[in-house]
Amino acid sequence: MTPHTLDDYARYEMVLQDFGGHIQRYCIRHAHSADEARELMQEVMASVWNSIGGLQAETPRQVNSWLKRVMRSAVSDWFRRRRMDTVPIDEAAHVAVDSGGDNELVEELLACLDEEEQRLMRRRMEGYTVKELAVEQGVKPNALAQRFFRMMEKMKQYARDEYNAKG
């Protein structure tokens, strides 16, 4: 990657001033939460900065077209990475798993899994990504992400059944 020039800095500032609101709205529209929108905004701005050297636009319309391509690509890359690194879970299970396994609820939820599933889930709670665990397991990340999804579904169903039994 070539170093940025003073002209790159000026163009980047121009994009921020003229299109910052557009970028922010785009990120909010594609995110599921305020935190995701902020994360996505950072990702888009980093992509804009990394791509600014290739900006050959003369008019605002051309800048807008270039910016849309950069934003679409950045958002697509961000979601692709997140899909590889996270397991979709509902809020209750998310809170339990994010606690790091230090409480009774997590232990109770993990008890509904077999030993191998418990081991994998504990490694995930320790902060290992799905990608890292897939390499460790010798499987494809998508296959392991699907397995985590099934484990979470099993834990959620267990939690629902317990809640209904106490009901």
C-alpha cells in the first residue's frame, strides 16, 4: 500500500464534510443496534480512508457513486466477518454466555449439552473465534458456526422448557 499524500487527506476531509451524514444514515440503516452502527461506521470510514487514493471523481455525483461502492463493499465484508466470528443467539442466552460461565445460569444451560458441546461452548466463551476453533477442530468455519447455532438453540429450548415448567 502506498503512503497517503496531502491530497488524500484533503479528499478524505471533503468526503467526511460533504457525505458524513449520508455515511452515518447508511450504517444505521444496515445495523441492528446503535453499537453495530458505530462499529459499521468505523469500518466504512476505514475503507474510505484506505480507498481514497483511488478516488478519481471530479463531481459530487461521481464522488457519491464511488462512495456507494466503497460503503457496499465495507458493509458486505463486515457482515461476512461477523457471520464467521459470531453465533446468532437471543438476548437471554447472549447475556448468559457473555458472562463467561461464572454463574449458575450458564452452568445450568451448559448441562443440557453433551461433553464435547460443553467443551466447545466454553472455548467460545473464553473468547476464541469460530474461525480459530474451526482450525483447531479441523472443520470449515461455516460448519462449526452451524453447530454453535444448534447448541444455542438447544440451550434456548432448555431455558424455555424450564421457564414453562416453573410457570
